[in-house]
Amino acid sequence: MPNQRLCRRLLFLVVLALVPRAAHARIILNYGDSITQIADLFDITISYPAQLQALRPDDIVINGGQCGDTSFNSARLRQAIETHHPDELTLLIGLNDFKDWSQNTPKVTFRNIVKMAKLARAMDVPLVHVLTLSPVICDDPITCARARSHVRAVNALLLSKLEFRRSRGLPWLTINDLNDYLHAYAWSDVSFDGLHLNRYGAAVVADYLNREVLQ
């Protein structure tokens, strides 16, 4: 993952248009780790939240990504919701959990994501959109293999158990298979390092959220 010292210098990015906002502007919080916060090499200006803002000029899009963050950091999510009061929340979190495989199993990550979604709802966020973890395609025989295994297992749980819960009466929750959507593209075309999005990849994710996920 990116240099942690540099990552800590990058805070929430609130992308505001230069013209006055309409009274009905919706606040969209994109919450996650470095895959949300940046694109290319530490560039927040071309991240998918920034590009989503360009697609939705009448809304306010918040970049709630933080490099190196994990699904255990619900306190940061609480703070972000208290600060921004979003109308819609997207959750793309949990990839970094694989680094401590002895404790952070896919089931633990899944439970943490569920807790985050429930926390958001308890704080009166009207719509919560959970995204499956994005692909990991790189050459390291150990680290990348562990990361891919973690991603596959977490996504399987999200698409089965969480989708089942949603279908039983959680109209405020959606489950969205971002991983499958990105597999329609050559990963080298949308990622600069096999993990993080490049400018084009961020544009693809922004377009996906705009057309298929958000209201």
C-alpha cells in the first residue's frame, strides 16, 4: 500500500463546485481506504470521488478515503457521518485487513462491514451502498496471493449472507458487485500497480456508481 506517512497527510477531500449549490443538493460520502482516496500516485484530484463529483455537479461528493485504513476503524466512519451528514454512503473497505491474517479473517472483515452499515443506518443515513472489494492482480507470490484469497472470501460473504439479509427487509441497503464490474476491463488498463486505480480506472468506478448504484 502507499507510503503511510504521505497518506496521513491526505485528509478528507470535499469537492465543491464553483457555482452555488441547489437547495436539493444531495451529500454522497464515498468511504474507504487508499483505493477511494487516491488514483495514480497519491493524486486525490483524479480519485473516483473527484470524478464522481464532475458527473454530479448538483450534488456534494465527499472523499472519505484514508490510506491504509481497515474495516476495524468504525470510529472514523462515525466521525465522517457526524461531520458530513450524508444522504448516501458507499462502503469500499476491508482489503487492508489481510495483512494480519492470524486475526483478520474474511469472516471478521465481513462482520465489520456489516457493523459499519448498521452504524450508518443507526446514525440516520438513508441509503448505504456496500461495494465488493476490487481485484488484486500483481506478481508477489505471497502477499498478492493472500490478498486475492481475502478478497474472494470477503466478496463471497457479501454477495451471499449480506445480500440474503438485505432481501429479508433492509430497503436502506444495497450490495453492489464492483469486483465483477471491473473484471470486464483489462486490469492493466484500470490500475497502475495491480491494486490501486489509475485515472481511467477511477473514471470507470465513478461512472459505475453514477449509473448503477446511487440514486
